[in-house]
Amino acid sequence: MAARGVEMGALSPRDANAQHVPRVNELKTKAVAQLKSAKDKEHPPPPPNNVIEPSSSDRKEGAVYQVGKMLGKGGFAICYDGKLAGTTKRYALKIVKCQMPTKMEQKFQTELQIHSKMRHQNIVQFHRAFTFESCTYLVLELCPNGSLMDMVKRRKGLTEPEVRFYTVQITGAIKYMHAKGIIHRDLKMGNIFLDKYMNAKIGDFGLAALLLTGKDMQVMRRTTLCGTPNYIAPEILEKGRKGHDHMVDIWSLGIILFAMLTSKPPFQSSTTDEIYRRARDRDYEWPSPETSQKYISQEAKDLVATMLVEADMRPDPDMIVEHPFFTSGYMPVASDISSKIRETAPTSAAFYEPLTDPRAQEVNLRNVQEMCQECGVGPWCQSKLVFKNIWREMAEEEQYGLTPAIPLAEGIVYRPFDEIRSELRMKARVAQQMQRIEKHAQSSAQALDKSAELSSFSQSSNNLNNVATQQAPASLLRAPPQSFAAQQRAQGRPAATTTAKRAQTAPEAAPLQTVATIRTRAAQEVPAATEQSPDELAPLGKAATRSLRSNFTVKRSQTAPQTAAESAPQRAPSATSRQKSQEEKMTLFSPSEYQEAVPGTQPDEVLDRLQKLQAELERALNSRSMAILSSKDKTPSPPHIVVKWVDYTNKFGLGYVLNDGSVGCILRSIPTQDSPDGGVLPPACMLVHGAERHCQRKDDPTYPDRHQIVPMGERIQFYENHGEEGFARVRVPPSNFLIPVFPDGSTGKLSAGKDVFDHRKRERIVLWKKFANYMIANGREMDGPGQAEEAPIRMPTITDPTVAPSDMVTFYQRFGDVGCWMFCDGHMQFNFPDHTKIVIDSTGTWCHFWHLPLEAAKLLQETGTLAESALDGRTVLSYPLQTLLNFTAPPRQPAPRAGTRSASNPTRRRPEISPELQGIPTANHFRLKITFILDIIREWTSNGGIGNSARSREDRLRWLGIRETVNVQIPTKHVWVTIGARAGDERISAYVDPRKPNEIGPDIDETKKRG
């Protein structure tokens, strides 16, 4: 666009002093060109008082915007304040003419597609776009306090604390854009807007471009000459050479930082040529104390200098906020920033006084860390955010037929694709569920009584072994009650039909084969007329590096297991495939229930997180020194871990007890008979807080809930795996499962529920209760006595639905005799057969290692025996993973950073490890175990998703390290199983001699009853 482009006259090689008398025809040609250019750049006319938006799926009656004052004007657009009629909501209406040159149409289409997919607190929010009276309107988030440029010009520069505040916000937005595969390419103070709370918001994506290609995920360097002269990076000017990438935004950030401090860009000159020359030569000067009263710290100057360098030397956003500039002075909090600073400098003394008091420095560091966490940038973010790349969203949008055509046709409303996709999926899910309900009601009217009740829970067995002697029933409860309509249709029919039907034995589940495959990966829901390319849907696997492979692991094939959907050509679905699809989409949840999408559980997001975890594990294993820690860094609070469990994955799933006393279960796909066509419910999870104590008090006459299945306190959490859509959560009041208690102390029965969905939940409650009773009586205790009392874990409450819970197990896998649990927030637990366990956070940074005492570990290595007292003596080491891997390394202190005031930094040191602790990780084979975990992560990432592991006998991953070999059962049963794997769940078992773990015996046919 011309307003953003380069003045071509300034680039002309002609000497500016040479006189040239134009000919008459030259004057005519020049005048025509100027008129044509002016016409092309003509702004749209002012909008009418009321702008009408056409109807759309979320606004059936359309909308009317009452136009207010003009907010600004750009190269081709004007912007007005707009109030949504009938509400108090106000928006910014960006207006462009519908008719524009073809090249501009392409740019405008890209702007719409990119901006509509931005979701960050420091990026102007795109809401919708539509055409009205020959103009296209973009409805955007309103930033009523103008632009950063307006404020800087008005005040002749900002204070350093304000610069820290806005730099962190802008840097967080830049990190987000780059993570989404976008380069902004026009970052400047005029494109950074201030919302009503004076927060910075990046806007105007007219020059934004994709950084990655969708075909090969390679960085695609750009060669277009674009941007605003004062902010253009030198590599953009080198047209015809190697081009430019996302680092141009870091250069622009350096310019913005300089301008906020001094009120003008560093290379500002009278001509464009001179600006470009100075930028190439890095020719800029800071105001001198003799000519300016404004003090600029050395840390600020050093930070700018790190960004105004060659592209490959510029820091990334995380490195920028680690610079000493951000901790060398005051970092404002939200209450310090108000609209008053738009006109005048802050009056608080904290903005101008140096940080000398240690207490003030500590508080200020916490302010910096919290600010970075809010903006999603820097090393202090507890959870590493994973974002879906823009090109993939654009490809999916195109598959749905929703790519915007420019000019937008009248009557069309272009909205963010994720909103449309969520609406389509919800509508499809509701329609399918209602259809199944109606079909079931018609069928069950011929077969069921008007009501059904559950068996009394007082007679249910506490020992799950009683269930193990039977084959898995197709349904755990009797059939659910009928709907009112079905009861009406059933009136007048012979009672014998219903009675005979009820007397029949429920059909048994199909017998398990040696390798029982349970496919759970749900097909993505797309319109029937749209076909998705397998290349676009295939998971993005990262090539695995095998240089760190341990001799204690067996070499495996890296071939990804193909599902039927991946290997077969696409064709019209047959009756069988339609039935299978219907079975896969059965659900525990009613359409009327509020379903929360659980963040971070979509398989692509999990895969991205695993790829980053793999890189961190490789880095830590390659390091030969302990991690550097600040004296202010605190060890993370104890994570949630599994302390008891029972593996019954050959039929139902796995039950577990957490260290906070919660009891949960993760269930595989289980057949159901409450639908006329049968079907399989997808994998599901349950969690009940305080359930361990509840089960222990069932015989306590003073306990009011002793007769109840679940404690009558917090809501019961049900999670369901929806395949590529991730997990959904429903929280159900415990009163829904109330057992009536009569005055004489006797108890009634649990009803079958009000509908089929309620009935299915009751079936899961029954199974959960059996798991709980068995674990309380016979479960494996993984912690020594009293350890839970030393570090009590507080049961979390769900206060923010956008944060993944830390106490819900959503995935389980067993590798022979090594167990793996993944929690919803991404932290993982690995239990090894020597009774040690490793818990790693989602980023691989921190590790908690439950280990054997030093002498016990050595004795186990030498003799294969483990005394009972050794289990009681287990303790935990909690350190950065890099530190645990290098416990015996001398603590080399870090070299001083360039630009710091002091040669040493006593607040950042490597820890001193007590001599009596140094040998513990080595004696417990900690490095080998981390290498084994890395092999697991590599296998998942190379095969396209969590749980996608090799199952062939020669390729099964198994632990060959130390374990008990004396006074144990020989051979022992080893199991390879998953619940929640992306490509589907399987279970294989075989006998293994613990003395020869590298030799696998014949696979066990678990369908045969043992005599």
C-alpha cells in the first residue's frame, strides 16, 4: 500500500540537484498518472449514521451499528466508532471500498484471514466483516485511547518504567504471532493501539505474511519491499538477495523502544535514502546529557543495541524480556497505568526512584515475572503455550468453503473460523444425539418396562477379582428408563414381550484377540460435500534424533501405525462405516448439559507440546553442568501423583488414587447396549475429590455420607475423549447419585437415571466404585508411611476453565512393567520396576525423583534383592532436570552477561549439592531412565501422536534396567497397553523372566480362561 510503501522518488538514481525541463507530453503523462494514483487511493466516503449488518448464524436478525466519531485514517481505510444498537457494546469500524485493484484484493483477503485467527490479549481482536453500501466494514475491538505514537508525541517520550510495561506486552504479542507462523512486517508506534485500560494492542495486519509453508513446514523467506521507512529492517532493502523472515519484527521493536525513550526513531532523516543508509550503517545516537534532560539508562541502550544488529544475531522474544533492563528499575502494575498518562507523565515516586531496597527488588522481580506470565513470554511462564499454525487453519477454512472472496458479497458475514467450526460441530453433535435418542425411544418401547432400578450397592463386592473371572459385560447396569413419549407408545402392548426381553442375558462383549485393537480416534466433522486431503490431516511428526539412545533399550521401527482412515482411499461411506462412525460418536453427555472444552487436550496441541518436551530432554541430557538458578527461584509445589492403582485394562481401564486423596479412573472404550444399534462409548475419565477418605469411613456411624456412593461435597468431574477435538468436561452434582436412606437406617437403590445419558454416567459410577473399593482394600501403596502428611497436596478447584486441570489423568500407557500417566496439564509420571518414579513437568524443566536410599539402590544392582525397609526409606529430590542429570558435576558458575554493571551476579548461581546426595541419581540409574523416557517421547512424536507406539515383538519398547530378580514371581506378566492413544488403543501381554528382560516370551491369549 502506498501509505506504507517506499517513496519511489527518494529511490531514484537521478541527482536531486540536476535541473530537468520536462516536455509537454511528459507533463501530460505525469498528470494522468497522478490523477489515476489519487483515484486508486481515494478513501471510502463517510459511513451513514446507521450501518446494517446482514443476518448470520449467531445473529439471526442481523445487527445495526450507530456510527460515532472518526477515529483515524490510513492509506486506503477510515475508522469510526460504532455502537451496537440495543447494547452498550462499542467497536471500531474499519471501512474500505469494495472495489479495489486486484493486487489490493489479494492483500485484503490475507489480512482478513490472518487477523481473524489472532487470539491474544495484546492484539486487536477481530470480530467480523461484511459489506454495506459498496463498502466493506471490519468490526474490531475498540481502543479508545488512540495509538502509542499519539501518546509518545504528546508527551515527548515515556519514562523507563512505562517502556518496560509496554515492551513486555508488545514482545508477548510478537512471540504469539511468530508461534502462529506470522510476520507482521509493519510494526510501528502508529499500529500499536491503547485499549480502555491503556494496554498495548497490535493492529493493522495489512502487510502481514505467512512465515511457514504448509507443504514442508520450512521457513519461507520473503522478498517484498514493504513497511514504513523509519522502521524497515536492512534485510528488507536487500531485494533480490536472501530475503527476510520474522526477525524484521524484532528490528522494528528495537526502533519502537528507542522512539518510546526519545520520542523519535533512531534513523530519522530528511530523505528516505538517508534513513536507509543510516539503518544499514547502524548510524544512530542517543540524546546526550548536555542537550537533553531525559536520563536513559545503560541497560535501556544495551537492550536496543541487541535488536538493531544483523538478523541472525537478534534475540527472540523470550530472550528479550530476560534482559537486565526489565529488572534494573521499577515495573509498573496495572493500577499504575491509567488514561491520565496519555497526557502527562506518571506522578508516583516509584517511577523515578532507583531500586535499592532488597525487599523492593524482590517485589519488583515478582511484578516482572507476573507481567511476563500474563503476556505469555519469558522463562517464567509455568505452562508453555502451543498454538496451531495459521496456514493449517487457513487450509481447514478452505476445506469448509469459508475462505473470504474479495470483495465480500452483500449478505455475507465473515467471522473467525474457530467460531464457525465450533458452531457446526455443536449443531452436528446435537442433531446426532437427538436422532439417537428418538431412535432409541422407539425401539425401547417394545422391550423395556416403564422404569428400571439398579441393584443395591450394599451387596456389591469390594474385590474386583470377583469381576475378573467373568467376561466384560456389554452393559454394567440394566437398561435406562424410557422417555415419556416411549412410555405412551408402549401402553396397551402385551406385558409378556417386555418381561421376556428383560429376562434375557445381556450379550457378552466380543472376545478379545491376542492384540485387541480399540479404535478411538474420532473422524473430524466436516460438511458432507467437503473432502479433506490426507496430507492436510496427517499429524506433523518431527524427525527423531537417535544419538542419545541407551544400550538399555531395544531398537524399534519408526514406522507410524496406519489407521484405516489413513491407509484407505477416500470414498463414499458404506453402511458399515456409517454405523462405525455413529458408534464412535456416542457420548456420555446430554445435549442439554454444559460441556466445557478442556484446553490443551487437542491431539495436535499435545503433539506440539511433546515435540518441545523432546527437545528439552535432549538438551538436558547433552548438558554437562547443573542448571543456573536465581536465589529468588522457588522449587515448584509438589505435583499431583498416582500413589495407588489397579490395572484392569483387559476389560475396563485403570483406577487410581492421587496423593491428595482423590480417586479417579480412566476408562477405555466400552460397548453399550442402550442403543438399538449398539455401539461403543469413547474413552472417558472420572475424578472424585476426597473419595479415599470417604471410602475409608463407610463404617463410621458419625459420617453422614457413609451410605452414599460418592461424597456429597464437590461436583463429580466426567471427562470424555472426543478424538481430534480434544476432551470435553461436564461437572455433575453428587446429589444426582443420591442413595435414599430410610428412617430405620436401611438404604434404597440407585435409580437408573432420568435419560440414557444419566444412565451411562451411573454405569461409570458403578465401575468407579468397584475400582475405589478394591484399591482401598488391596491397592499398591507407592509411598512410604507418613509421606503424604509431610507435603499435603491441596485439592484444586476449577476457577478458570481456560487452564488445564493438574489433577486429572487423561492418558495411560504401560511398557512391559513401566507405567506412564499423563495429566491434563501435561505433567507426566513414570513408575519403574525398582520402585522409583519420575515426575516431569510439561516443559521438561523441573523434575521430581522418588528414589531408593543410596545403599539399597546399590544392593539391588549387585544382588537383585530389595528389603522392605528400603521402600519405607524412599525420599524425593526436586530439582531442575538438568541439575539432577549432573549432580556430581562441580558447580561452575555462569560467565557475566554482556552489558551488566557487575562482573559477577550473586543472585544467579548453580546449586551446591550435599556430598551425601550426589551419588543418589547415579545409583538409581537416573540418566538411563531419562534416556528411556526420551525414547518414549521420540516414538510418540515420530509416529504422530501420544501413545502411538510400536507393538511388534521386535520393536516393543521395554526397560532393560535394574529390577528385583530374587524372591519374585518368575516369569512375570508384562503388559503393553494404552488408554487414550491418538491412533487407537491396544493391549498385548507376554511373560518375561525378570533376569532376562530382553527376551519376551510368547504373547498371552487373554481371551482364554485360566484353569
